[in-house]
Amino acid sequence: DAKTTQPPSMDCAEGRAANLPCNHSTISGNEYVYWYRQIHSQGPQYIIHGLKNNETNEMASLIITEDRKSSTLILPHATLRDTAVYYCIVRVPNSGGYQKVTFGTGTKLQVIP
Amino acid sequence: DGGITQSPKYLFRKEGQNVTLSCEQNLNHDAMYWYRQDPGQGLRLIYYSQIVNDFQKGDIAEGYSVSREKKESFPLTVTSAQKNPTAFYLCASSTISGRARNEQFFGPGTRLTVL
């Protein structure tokens, strides 16, 4: 699985959009981009994933560049409850049954009142 | 409600003692995983299992053991051979079907402190 690079921390004002970047320049053609978040002392939670098209769900939007070497997770109206560590992961969803998922150190997002 | 449970949430043990962490899921997932997280660090894979009675070592399996006697259960034993066992332990499960999503569902974690 390709590795990812994320900024260690970001701040965002409450109510504003939070844009979290991720670089994955070595991503291969069959690897998807997944985002998880981990609120302090809890297990990570799946947010969204995509292959090459932009995706949106009730939690967030995912923008993937045309060359697929980077992506941005967008939380449109950040709330204090969005304060968490956000992990960007790239992987093949079903690579022979075993899904090795490498979680780096992620981006610690602090939403400020 | 479907989900993953880990117990206990906090666990204290004396150095040199083995300890078993529980992980149960009722999501009917085939695959289960154990991760370790140290302060300010990402998750590191200890063991994983795709099917009952089969499991594989992850990146940091030394000092740990697991069993998968039932689909729903994947207990982790932290043995006395693990040199730095104090950490936050997370269990996860997922499907392994041909669908694209196959995201991992995580339990609430067990914080182990060895005194």
C-alpha cells in the first residue's frame, strides 16, 4: 500500500470549512483513498473513500486531484465535535482478502470556538 | 445494535503477568484485526485474521498471541515477553468481499497499563 503525507496539525474556526490535505504521490491505479478520524481515546471511524471521482456523504466531501497524487477532505461546517485526528490511507479494498491498512500519524484538527 | 465491543476499557497489570484483551463483534465480519497505539503515534498492526482458526502476524507481533476459535471473537494475549506493553489497544473488523468499500470498524479500545 502506498504511503501518505499529512500535515501534523491544523486549526479551523467553528462553522467554517475545514480542508485537510493528503499527499499520496505513489498511489497505484487500483488503490482507493480512505479517510478515518479518531476522537481522543476512541477507535477510528470511517468517514469516506474514493477512487478518482469526487465523493460526498453526510459527513464530508473528498476531492481527489486528476493525477490522483493528492486529495483533500472537506468538512463543510466544522463543529467542536469534529476536533480529532484525521487519517488519510490508500489501499486496495480487497487485495487477496487481507486488507493491510497503514495508519500514519494523521492530522490533528483543532476546531476553535 | 451491531458493533464491536472491547473489554475492559482500562486494565492494569503487574510486570511479568500475561493479560488477555477481549474483542467481540456481531457484524458477521470475516476479518478481524488488533492494533497498538502509543501516545502521539499512529496505529500499528499486531495480528489479523481472515477466517476462523487462521491468523497472521502483523508488523509488531512479538510478545503477543491471538486465537480465532469463533467468527465473533478475536482475543489478544499480551505476554510477559512484550517489553513495552503499556499502550492503547484497538480491535477492528471488516468484510473481505469483492465490494469496494470494506472499511474497518473499530472497537472503543482497551488502555493497558503495566505497573
